[in-house]
Amino acid sequence: MTRPPLPFLIDSPWTSAAVVAALALVASALILAVLLKTGLAWRLATDIPNDRSLHTRPTPRIGGWGIVPVAVIAMLIVAPSMWLVVAGAAFLSAVSQIDDRRDLPARVRFAAHLLAVAVLIVLNPAPVPWWALAAVGFLMLWLVNLYNFMDGADGLAGGMALFGFGGYAAAALAGPVPQIDLGLASAAVAGAAAGFLLFNFHPARIFLGDSGSIPLGFLAGALGYWGWLKGTWPVWFPALVFTPFIADASVTLLRRLMRGEKFWQAHREHYYQRMVRLGMGHARTALAWYLLMLAGIMLANLALGFPPVGQWCAVAGWAIVVAAAGAVVDVSWRRHQSLPSEQP
């Protein structure tokens, strides 16, 4: 285990990570507070509610303006070897900010996502067959986009970032193969997300926006890949950490594809959207997801100490738990639809 790369931090990796996360939280929150106070937030990007929205009033989409600059600068300081990950996140944030304001064509957005993922993998290839790298690249590309799909309820995407990257930090610092740089980088992203969450938990004063959700999705995949590349965790670990997000977005996509619908269009069919519409509301829905994700993260970190067979049993067992949770929402939704007072 190496010493923390910042000379002014205490030698304890956990204390170092806490300091980095706290500084990132404060910096992110200050940026967002200034944007709101000065009124710039509404000029940068504003979400206008429509019949597909869960919200009823215009709200600034500026979360990325607080999270990304803070995370990028912090990662360059605490983990300079990961500069290519930082560059990819900054590039996607810039493209997504343009999209927030001008609605770029889908092919342009997808090309940017593909470029960021491909460059990272090609310049930092894992020692596995090409088809395995291609599969990992596809999953990373899906993670970039699904994070955007899941940004639709107060406190949800921000909370998932806080817990998910916090889980990365814990595993990188205390796992079988510690990697302090990765742990501090993950802590920085988690802290920046926490600063955003102060303004995004219900009732939300700001939303994440594409300039925040797309880079966060990329970082979730890129840091997950980096940890696998460096031997910090097995390939299943990032997927288990972000299982609730991945499962919701993937199942919803498959259902829409099977019905021949345009999956890229806005809708209200995600599990979290149905939970809100079932009467749980934004706050209780977010808290339920926090508990589910926290349980998965604890299992993922615990399973790192298991033998390989035990690890995959843990993955399979958690998949069953998440599927059961989804089934409960499905049953409740069908009952809700059958009520005479149900509105389309």
C-alpha cells in the first residue's frame, strides 16, 4: 500500500479520503449555491415540465456545473495517472452541456460517448481477448446512457452517485488489493455528488442535467474498469455496486424494445417512476433506493473476500433479490392500473 499522493493530507488513507470527499462536497455546493443565488442557473439550462415529467415547475439543470469541475480537478490532483479518465469525463460534460442548451442529434451524442469509452480502453487495454474488451466497452457505453435515463426523480441519481462511488472508494482502500489513488478519486466524485444532493433531494431546487448524468455514467464505468484493470476488484464488482440502476434501465429498455417503442423518447415507465406515481413520492422512493443500493454495496465489498465461486454466488443471489424487488413494484403497478380511478 502506497502513501496518499497529497503531501498535505494525513497518512491514513481513510482520513485522506474523508478530507477529499469533504472538500469536494463544499466546493460543489458552493458553486451550485452561487449559480442559484445569482440567477445564472436558469440561464444555463432549465427543465420545462411536460406530460412525461414527474415535476410540475421549471427547474435548472445545472448539477453538472458543480459535480464535474470539482471531480475533474480533484482527480487530477489525487490521481494524476488517471488523466485519461478525467479527460473523457470533461469532454462528455462539454458535449452534454451543449446538448442541454441546443438538443444535439442523437448520433452526435452517441459518437461522443463511443469515442470517450473507446479511447480509454484502447489506450489502457486489459489483458483479455479482444471480444471481452468489446463486451466491457459495450457495457460501459450502456452505463453512460442509462445514468441519463435514470435521472428523473428528486435525489435519485445524485444519491446513487454518492453511494456508488463511495462503495468504489471503500473497496479501493480496504479491498484485497488496495489502490489509494482510485480510492481518493472515487471519494472525490462521491463528495461532489453529495454537494449536489443538498440541492436535489426532494423538493429539488436543481436537476442533474445531461452535463452531470452523462459524465457520472462514464465515471461509473471508467473507474470500475480501472479498478478491474489494476486488479483492485473482479469484473463483477462495478455491476454489483450499481445493480439497481442497471437493472431498472435495462429491463425498461427491453420491454420498450419488445413493444416496438422508441426507447430514446421520454416516458414514465421506469420502476422508480412507477414508485413515485404509486404514491410513495420522491423522498420515500429515493430512500428506498438508497437502502437497496447500500445493501448491494455492502454485499459487494464483503464478497471481495470470498473465493471466486462464493463471489459469483453472491452476484447471483443479489440478482434474485433485485428481481424480487422489481416484481413487487410490477404487481403493485398492475393493481394500481386496475383501479377504476386510474388515470392514463
